Amino acid sequence: MKTRSQRISIDAGFTCPNRDGTLGTGGCTFCSNEAFTPPYCTPEKPIRQQIEEGIVFHQRRAKQVTEYLAYFQSYSNTYKPLEELKQIYQQALDHPKIKGLVIGTRPDCVDEPLLHYLNEVQETHSVKLEYGVESVYDETLRRINRGHDFATSQRAIRMTAEHGIPCGAHLIFGLPGETKEMMLNAADIISELPLTSVKFHQLQIFKGTKMAEAYLQHPDAFHLFGLEEYIEFITEFIKRLRPDIVIERYASTVPPRYLLVTPWPRLRYDEVRKRMGIRN
């Protein structure tokens, strides 16, 4: 019998090499982690408590869910020594309702010993890695202070696949300096990688970020997608994407209080599916 699994976000108190001074400070110019973090999810709470509160949070909206995945979401969730990582992940794996791990991280924060360990975890639980790729263009990555190049993402994705671990990539559309054709060409580029899934985010300007400062100084340097324009764009992107890659998200939404620029009206996925049908 098929069952539905729900991700439970966990903040285990990780940081990022682009924040702690290893590569840089201040993080990526677009980054506002709190905008995507559920209210129950704080590093002051033990991991088991976050899981329990997350189950209650999601049961209000998805009562049919009986299995859960521990989603290590905040910052770079492989950015600690392996023995510490094992202890952190095990706290989630010990919960009887947790059937697997989803680990969000940077492509420059994985290595062979970690992937070997995660492959072993797959003997009893599902495991997936999600990489913040953001862009396939090095100039864009430099502009947003990402701290790694696209080749780093390519290596991490291929190495993960070689260890038999499913992996996904996050991409942001609308980053400064990228034309629409550049963004569409990214579909061909990522289709060559052994990805199992993707998440797409339209660029949003979050209050308090370096990108917000840049936007206030030079708003004409940014092109933020309108809703109808984005539906047309993402439909064309999907048309170019390798068809076996699972699309987990077409676009992102956050509470309006975090945004410097007025958000779209709600994007309903049926609108994208309808446009895909029109475009055959």
C-alpha cells in the first residue's frame, strides 16, 4: 500500500563556510534562512523535540501522513566532522516515525567518507542530499558571493550518484546578470548531471540581505519575474529539462513580511500544468 511521507524540517545549529570565515563572512547575498524556517524549528530545541512538534504541525494539514523524513534544512547540514554528523543524524534516525534523511547542504561540504557513511545508512533508511547549486554560471556565483564555482557542484553531484545516493539541486531564476536565454540554457546543462530531482526558486529580495541593499541602490539592475512571465518561462524550462528528473518545486513562497518587494498573488501549480498542456 502506498503511503505519503512528510518532511519535518530540523535546525541542528549548523553554520556555513561562507559565514564563519572559512570562505567568507555574511553568506550569500540573497540568503535569509529564517524566511524558510517553520516556527517549531529552532536549534535551541533538541532534535527529537523538533520532530515531535513538526509532526503535530503537519498533522493539522495532512492527517493521512504516517511516515516522516527528517529534513536537515537550515544552512549547510554536512558542515561538521563526520563523527559529529553521525551523532546528529542518529538522533533523527532513532525516532520511530522517521523513515529517512533529507540533507540540505553546499556542494563544497561533502567528501568520500561522508558519502560512504550515508550509503550505509540507506540499508535501513532512505537518504537524499540536496545541493544549493543556485546557478550554473561562475560569474553569477561570484556576484552573489557563493564561495564556490559550478564545477564544484558538478563534482559533488557526480560523486553522490557514484555512491548510490539520490541527490537534488536548487536553482534560483532571476539572479542579476543572467538573461532569460542563459537561464533556459541551464536546463540543458543540469540535464547532463545525474540528478534525481530539482527545486526551482524565482528570485525574491529578502529584507536585511546584501541583495536588498543592492536592490535599494540600483533597482534597475534587477529583473524580477512577473507571475505570468514566470509561468511562461518555467514551462519552457521544463520542456528542455531531462524528463526523468523529478520537479519538487516550481517556485517558492515565503511570508510577505520577509520580502522587500511585493510578492506575487499565489502561484497555483495547476496554472503551470495547464500551460504545459497548452504547449504540449
